[in-house]
Amino acid sequence: MLVGVGILAGLVVHLGTGAFVDGLRAIETGSVLAALGIGLLTTVFSAWRWCLVARSLGLRLPLTVAVADCYRALFLNSVLPAGVLGDVHRAVSHGRRAGDVGRGVRAVVLERVAGQVVLMVAGVGVLLAQPTPLAAAAGDLIPGREATAGMTAVLAAVVALGAWTLRGRRASGIRNALRTGLADGRTGVLSRDTWPGVVLLSVAALAGYLALFVVAARAAGSQATVGELLPLLVLGLLVMGLPINIGGWGPREAVTAIAFGAAGLGATQGLTTAVVYGVLSLIACLPGVGVLLRRGSGGSRRPLTWRGC
């Protein structure tokens, strides 16, 4: 949380509050409707991917239930720190309903990892074809000597903690967990019946995220072509996976501003685009509020009987 707050504070200091205000003013009815439509498609794609992985692991998960759970998770990811707590909630909830919390958690982890792998492969391909945004972002984000020393100390502490954790019974438990996870990975994602669908649905979801980013760029006033925007937007999506954000905010705005500036489109334009995207992403997952309120008020928790997955 502190890192995310620090990044946003640094952006305000260097670029002012105008980009944030302009981003809020730029959102109109058309972009809101586009966000809700694209959000529905990407949520269904992600939920369908989850169904495929869960089914491969022997867990029943109807698509309608998966879509509702994904909407709720997306909303919680958008309003809570780290950006993954909603997924933790849906993993544990599904595991409890299925009678196997461990396998339920692994199903969510595997489908999320599969989506991130597809994003990274696509992102690396795009950035290798147009490396300027990546080089600019890397150059501007390289820490100074004091920051490097601090990061080294933190890394050493993490290594020491890991070495202590791996001693004795803990080591045996971690090895067993890794073996179980790898076995489920081969069954749940890498099997011939599952991986083509997982890859296809991940690509479709990625296309939806990029489409929403293009909508945000247009709403923010950018006239750049889709080809010019693509590497910049991919870079923004890649850094959103870093667990140092506040509901997705922080690294995305910083990297997008740097990348737009390096491409000659203006850092302020990049920051405004990222702000619009952040707001549209929140709007896209607002149906999750209804799911949260319905289930929190004692609505039916029994899985639906639709057998699409």
C-alpha cells in the first residue's frame, strides 16, 4: 500500500492533479456503456477459463456461478490493496462449496497464472517488436543508490525468512505442496483437453482488456493509432500484476505516463489515459456489488444447475 501511495504521490508532484481531474471529466455515457459491455465479455471469458481448469481438477463449477464469483472478485480486487484479495475470496469460497479448499485454491491460482503467462508472452512479443516504451520505462524506473541498498536489504531479509521456513517439517510440507501443485498444473492446465481452451480464452480476455484501454485513450483525447498505442497499453497491463498497487492504481499510472512520454504522446496524456482506464475498469466490475450485496444479505448460495461447464 505504501509503495502504491508513494507512486501516486510522486505523479501528483511531477505532473500535478490536472491529469486526474481531466480523466474523471473525460468519462461519458458512451465510454461507460463500452466499459460495461467489454467487462461482461472479459468476465465471461475469465470465468469460462476457470470452469475449464476446475473441471479438469474434478471440481464442479457452473458457468453462471463462476461469472457471478468473478464479478465479485473483480470488484474486491478493484477496491482493496494488492489487487488479488478478491481472487483469494473466490478461491476459498469455491473450495468450501466443492468440499476441497486446497484444490479450489489451486484451480484459481492455475487459471490466473495461465492468464498471466499468455499476457507476458504477448507482451514480450509486442515490446520486442517496439522496444522504445520498455527501454524508456526501465531507464526512468531504475532506482538510485539508496533505494538499491534498501531493496537489497529487503531481498536479503526475504531470503533469510525463506531459508528459515524451509527447515524441518516446514520443508516437507512445502515440498508436498509443490508436488501437488505441479501435478494439478499438468492435469488442470497442460492436458490436451484443457490447454487449447485456456489459451484461447486468455487471448480473448486480453483482447478485451486492450480494447478497454483503447476506449480509455480515446476518451482521454489521444489521437494515436492503435498500432502506436498497443505497446504502451501492453506495458501498462503488464505492470498491473505487481502486488504493490491500491486496487490496481499506482504502477500502471507511472509506467503509462513514462511510456506515453517516450513515444512523444505526452506523459500527462498517458497519465490521463491510465486514470480513465482505472475508472472504467471499476465501472466494468460494478455488477460485482450486486453479487456481494445479494450473497451478503442471505441470498441463495446454492450453485445453479446450468451444466455448461
